[in-house]
Amino acid sequence: MAHERTPFDSIEGSLEYIGLLREAIETAKISVAHESERANEEAASRRLEALQLIAYKLDRLAWHVDGSRRLLNDLRMLKRLLLGERQLDATSKEASRDTAFVAVKGARPTSHAAR
């Protein structure tokens, strides 16, 4: 069975998913705020209490999602640093090999007869 792609296959994909989730939470919070206003106008106290609890839970969820986004962003930066170091290491090794080759190529051969 082939592996299906998911938003969590990479840190960047997970960050994008978390961003979409955060937008959905904000949309839900706006909707709950409007519903709360209506419940308050209609004097529906139990409905208003339920909506206030929902608003609280959405705030907590937003807080956790924001924390997750920060953690994923930190991981993405660390990944880039590690990959950048590997690329720098590979580049510096290649440069040192080229320098060594030039140094050897530019050196005059010594003959045993000249000694």
C-alpha cells in the first residue's frame, strides 16, 4: 500500500495546517461572539453560559495552537540550520579538496637524481 501524503509529512506542511487551524479558531470565536450577543439580547442565560464556556475553550485551544506554531517554527529553523551546516561542510570540504589539488598540482616534482 502506497503512503498517502498528509499535511504532517514535513514541518512546513504541519505549520501550514496549524495556520489554517488557527484561522478556523478565529472564525469560530467571531461566530460565538455574535451568538453570545443574540443570547444576551434574548435573555437566554443557559445558552449564554454555554457560549461563554465555548469562547473560553476556543481561547485555550488558540493558546495551545499558538504554542504549537512557535515550536514548529523553532524546529523548522533548527532544521534549516542543520541543513545549512551540512551544505557549508560539504562546500568547505570541496573547497579544501580543490585547494589541496591546486597545491599538489602547482608543486614542482622532485626527482631522486636532483638530491
